[in-house]
Amino acid sequence: MEALIIRNLSKNFNIKGREVKALNNVNLSIKEGSFTSIVGKSGCGKTTLLKIICGLEQQTEGEINFGQTIRELDRAKRVGIVFQEPRLMPWLTVEQNMAFPLTKNRDKEEVYYIVHKYLDMLGLESFKDAYPAQISGGMAQRVALGRTLCYDPEVILMDEPLGALDAFNRRKLQNEFINIFRENNKTIIFVTHDVEEAIYLGQKVVVLDKGSILSEIPVSLGYYRDAASLEFIRLREQIMDQLLST
Ligand SMILES: Nc1ncnc2c1ncn2[C@@H]1O[C@H](COP(=O)(O)OP(=O)(O)OP(=O)(O)O)[C@@H](O)[C@H]1O
Ligand SMILES: [Mg+2]
């Protein structure tokens, strides 16, 4: 079953009278419980696409249909997004930021259990009482990630969430995403400009260029993937060639 179907989606922005075509006739189906990577160069429309999917931006043309499980009214509840930058609330601690979307209609112990599960997973337990100004950029990004995971939406949109992390934490969290995906039956759409990361994570890699989809490439490798395997390298070169030839 499809979690969402995007049809003929276009988005134009107007920058001081100049028209910028951020998305141009995008068509894409996302299966429920699938992990899709979207890869493309800076400015190709990745963030714009995610913002339209979660309703933060309105398309110029086209439509997005959510599958039966997600009605339009539920979109805010069912679709969560992790932005490129952390967007934490500076007056709340790490723990409070992560608990923020949870506090309504839940008892204290349950909130504590959920928040601490992700504090632990993301290696943030010892910084739970720190304020955003007191932690590093990569840690702040992990808090933002934790906040979305606590919220537990069915569809998780991630906009280059690991861009600010060092290579070790990056690989660790990539593997955590795979675990979260496999254990919780989530639909994940993961945006990155890193071709290797896209292949390491996605069951399908969507190559986006200048607002249009260049190709959709299925990745048949099982998790966890070996970036040095022949098939991995073949996929990487195929995608690189596509992006270099435009
Ligand atoms: N609010 C806005 N107003 C005007 N133009 C915008 C706006 N948001 C995005 N754009 C334009 O749309 C195009 C796509 O931007 P977008 O942020 O989607 O790119 P991106 O693929 O996410 O890039 P990056 O990898 O650098 O984050 C760019 O040309 C950008 O200038
Ligand atoms: Mg972006």
C-alpha cells in the first residue's frame, strides 16, 4: 500500500520578481513502511519537497494524496520532520525539548520512559539538563532527531539530519535509523546530498536535479550494507554519473 502519492507537483518561488522553479512536475509514490532516500545537489529542491509533503509550504501545481491510513486532517500528527537545522527551544533543556511534543495527555512516567529511551540511544543522557546554547551543533541535531522520534509519527521526513555530525556519530546514527525503521514499521523519507549515505540507507534512491526526478533506483542490498561491495560501488558510480552529466 502507498503511504503517499505525489502527482505532477511543481513549486515556483518569486524572488524579487524573478521566478525560481524549485520543483518541476515531480511524480513519486512512497510505499508504506519503506525507506526512501532523496539525493541531489544543493538547491535542487529537496527541502521544498519535504516542506510541501508535511504541509509547511503550499505547492504551485499538483497534488499529494496520502494513503488510507493518513487523512488530510491527521497530517500534522502523522507526519514528522527533522529539519536541516535543529530549531530547538533555547529556554528548555535537552530533556524538555525532547519531551515537548509529548506532554499532552500522557502520564509523567510514560514521558520519562520514552524520552530516556531516545536520550540513551542518541548518546545524550549526560547532557539532558543542558540548554541548547551549552551543547555542540551535532548534539543539538541529535536532540532535534530525538524530539521527532519521541513524537513517533508514522511518516518521518528527514532533511539532511546528519550533516552536522562527525563521521563516527554519523555512521552510528545511520545504523540507528535502520534499526528504528526495521523495528517500528515506519515510512521514512531521508534527504541528503551524500550519495553514499543515500545508498547506505534507502531501499530506493530518488535522484533529484533542478527540481525534477532524474531517476528512481531500487537498492536490493540487505542491511547493514557494505560500502565497499561491488554492487554498492556500482550504484554509487551510476548516481554520480547521472548527477555529473546534468
Ligand atoms: N522561501 C523561499 N523563497 C524563495 N525561494 C526559495 C524559498 N525556499 C527555497 N527557495 C528556492 O528554491 C530552490 C530550492 O531550494 P531548496 O531549499 O528546496 O533546496 P535544497 O535541495 O534543499 O538545497 P540544500 O541542499 O542546499 O539544502 C532554491 O533555488 C531556493 O533559492
Ligand atoms: Mg535543503
